[in-house]
Amino acid sequence: MSSTTAFGIDIGGSGIKGAPVDLKAGELATDRLRIPTPQPSTPDAVAETVRELIESFDIAAGVPVGVTFPAVIQHGVAKTAANVDDSWIGTDVDALFTERTGHDVFVVNDADAAGIAEMEFGAGRDAKGVVLMTTLGTGVGTALFVDGHLVPNTELGHIPLHGDSAEKYMAESVRERKELDWSQWAERLQEYYSLIEFLFNPDLIIVGGGVSKHHKKYLPELDLRAPIVPAELRNEAGIIGAAVLARHAEDETRAAAGGNGRKKTGLAADKAQAKLEKSAKKGDKKADKKERKSDKKAEKKAEKNSAKKSTSKD
């Protein structure tokens, strides 16, 4: 596969879907494959499913893989866990998937991935200044960009509104649960987006999520300074955004290596080696501790025997 191709994977609470992405056209290169998310969705079980999904396609070695994950991701490590097992918290997701799949894997927050796709190929392409992408669904995901650069893990669906997280007041799931009509829901959206506008003064707001296909029923009712428009990529945004991130990250790595590319083993081997070295250090520390403990026992035993001999002489 060429440098205009990468593989994207979107991990959700109920399904894991992925496909190769044509980064020139901004669309899936083939039909996507969806595999149910294993239950319980532990790191080992999900990593195995990701490996299975990638191996279902003819993906050449060296093709980078981008993965969306429902968590705050800092330097490849999950700091939270939403709709997946809590054991993910503190897991180096980058390293785990890289080691398990043999590909260079780059992990990104799911809402950030959707935003990356919209900025690259959708409603935010060529947009300047501050752009906010929001996804309305069970909760509210957000992705914030400044002159095209992502500010990761913003989580603006959790800003306080009416004494609780905003998403508990105005998410799409709330509209359905409370059986609000479109105008009633628009009033709640107005409160949220007015607060967002007051805090961040965005130049453009993009609204995604499944409900964005009904945008004509509620977006025209909002009165904001910034233009507010529907997302264009919808269901494939996560996969496409993850693939875009992976290709950009891989290209940056090559540039940092002086333009000569990485050695054949690539990031996969580097990350796996780093993990092995980390494990080895832990093993060495454990062995040292065990040895010290053993030495102390031997010393105590020698002292005890010496005391016994001294007593018998007396």
C-alpha cells in the first residue's frame, strides 16, 4: 500500500470496526469489517480482536494503523475508560496494540479522531482560527482545533450546566429519554453552545453524531455568533480520522529520522523492545529484592546458629 493509505480502526463499547483508508480521497478503500467488542472488554481481549480485524485484510508490513479509543489518551496511555473495562486505565494502548499486531499503531481519543477527519476532509477543511467539533449521542464528545492543530482530550461535554455535566442535560440520549421535540431540544442546545461560545469564541462549530443527519430540524433554531454546521463524514469519521492521524504520525517519525525512513523493524519493534526493557528492569528489581530478602534470612539464621553455639559452650 502507498503512502496515501493507512488503516483505521474505531473501537466502541459494542463493536470494533476498521478498514483501509484512501487518504487522497478521504474515504474507505474497501468495505469496513465490524467485529463485536469482546465482553468483558479487557485489554488482552480487545487487543486480540484488533489483531484479528487487521489480519482479515491484506495489509502490507509498514502500513501504519490508527485506532480510536473511548478514553482520554495521553502519550498513548489511557487515563479514563468509557464503555470499556476499567482495567484499561493506566494501560499503554499504543504499546499493547503495536506489540500484538506487529504494525506501528497510534491511538487517539474517539471524538478527537472524528474531528481530525472533519478538519481534513469534511466541514472543517481549510477552516482557520478556532474550530470546535461536537458529537451528539449517548454523551457529548468534543474536539478543539486552533489553526488546524488539535488540542487533545478537551472533554467539553462535561463542563458544568445546571449543576451537572452538560451532556446529562442536552445529549441526544436525553432528547430521546425525555421525549423532547426538536424545538425543546434546540433550547437546551442553545444554552450549551452559548456557554461554549462565551468560553472559547470559536470561529466555526461542527455538529456530528448520528443525529446530525436531522440537522435541519434543530440547527436553524440556534442563535450563535459563529456558524454552526453539520458534520459531513458521519459514521466513517472515526476510522478515517484514525487513519489520518496514523499517516501523519508516521510521516513525522520519518522526517525526524532524517528522511531516510525507519529501520525495517519500525516502531513496532521499538515499542515492544521498550516494553521488554521495562519488564526486564522490573524483573531485575524483583530479583534484587528477593536476593536481599534471602541474604537477610541467611544472616539471621547464621546469627541464630552462632547464638546457639555460644549457649552450648557456656
